[in-house]
Amino acid sequence: MFFVGMKILVTGGAGFIGAHTAKMLCDRGHSVVIVDDFNDYYSVQLKEDRIVTLLRGYAIEIERIDIRNVTALELLFQRNNFDAVCHLAARAGVRSSLENPGLYYDVNVMGTLNIFECARKFGVSRVVFASSSSVYGNNTKLPFSEEDFVDHPISPYAATKKSCELMAYHYHNLHAMNVIGLRFFTVYGPWGRPDMALFKFTDAIVHDRPIDVYNHGKMLRDFTYVNDIVRGTVGALEYDGGGYHILNLGNNHVQELGDFITVLERTLGKISQKNYLPMQPGDVSATYADIAKARMLLGFESETNIEQGIPKFIEWYKEYYRL
């Protein structure tokens, strides 16, 4: 069912996935309010530019609020009659979470608790939130299924995401809240995060710097183009089946990191200098999404492979940096 004209709160709306999601929601006739604290985990200017450029012409209210500020959130919910919440705000990055686990638990867990409490208190019965493929840890069974055992997270970031899935269930169970958690798989594309592999590799190759290739390029990843992720996210917000669901959103196609780099080099017309390194703490050797459940509930399919998606990122990168 297509819900026309919902008023939706998008947390983390100045972020990579959040800004794209806000745009698609508006294109589909929904009203959007964005919450973001514009923190300096990566370039604040990039976040500002997403709002100014990607969301130009859209009537979107921007609220600069830290999701740990429950008073500010309650005032926001009080002023708005939200039909749904799309909770994408979080401290991202597995490796950074190893250095500052307290911050990750504070933002990702306590911040998420604030969002669910506000939804409960102000009668919002539809919540979609971002989880992560990192919850699968070192699971060796491929592809990853939502039914797999995920109680052995290997990084603080992964542990916070698993914690949020558990939290979401008790809000569904106790308060009849309809909740969908989305496990995103290695998202890339225009306006992406500078700490992600494609952005880092591109920037290094363009500026003649070597790239760090972990696990000697033998890692397997389910690289998923941002538009595919956003279609799944919007589909989850418009899902009318109710209940509590955890869904994988991925490309449903696994590729070796070395092959990903080869496509990038071919697109740039330039061979990279590679600094081969061992696996990093907290990292996983493989991710691969079984999307059968998302296909069944949302009609979700991934449409973009890396041969199509990487050139779209490079086109954006060159335009954004005026190369």
C-alpha cells in the first residue's frame, strides 16, 4: 500500500543515506522534517552541501538537534504530528568505534532510546531504523540471513546496532509499535561518506597517494548502491503489514575487494599504488545479503551493480571537487 502524504521525521537527515532518503520521500509526496547535529566525525561542509544541493527546492524543515538531547526531541515531537519516524542517525564506522566506544554507546543506544521513547510518548506507531550488516560478525555461512545467530558482535559499533534491534523489539511488544530494522550492506554512491572505501580510494588515486588494502584485497563485500538502499528504506516506511521485522538490504551479490578496486581504476583510467595490509581489528572477512525476506515483504530488488554504480560516484566526485 502507498501511504500518501505522511509526515515523517528523518534523523541523520544530513547524512549520506539520510539526505537521499529525505529526497525520495518528498518525491513520493511525503512531508519531511530532518534532525541532524552536523557533528564533525567527517566534513561538516559535506553535510551542509548535501542539504543545500541535494535537497535544493524541497520544503524540508531542518532541526539541528543531537538525539541525546531528549528535551529538544520532545519539543520537536510535541510541535509535529509525525506519522512515522525514519531513524538513521548514528555514530558510524567500525574502526572509530574501537577508539571511542563510550561515544558510540551514548549516541547509538541512548540516542535511539530517546527516539523510541518520543515515538511512544507522542503516539507514533511506525518506526523504521538503520541497523547494519556488521551485526553478523564473523558469520561464515553465506549469504547472511536474518535468521542467523548474531550474538557475537566483534566491534562496539556492531554491538550498539544489535542492542538497538533488541530495544526495538520490546517497544513493539509492549507498545504495539510497528517497527522495521534494516541491516544495510556496504552502501556507496554520490554524496557518500569520506571514511568509506570508495571515497577514500578515489581520493587517494586522484591525488597519487597509495591506497590501504586490508586483508590483501581478499575481503568479500556486498556493495550496495545508495539508490537501492533508499528504495528499500522508503518501502519499509510505506509497508502496511505492521509487526516487527529485521530485514537485510543489500545487493545480493558478493565481490572481492580487489575486483572492486579494478572497476574503480578502470573508471578513473589510472592504476593505484597499493599498500597491502592484514585484516584490521573489528573488521569482517565477508558480507553477503540474503534479501529474500525484503523481497517478500517490500518487493525489494537491487538494481545497480558496481560497473554502473562506481562511475556514478566518480561523476559526482569530479563535479563536487571541480576536477
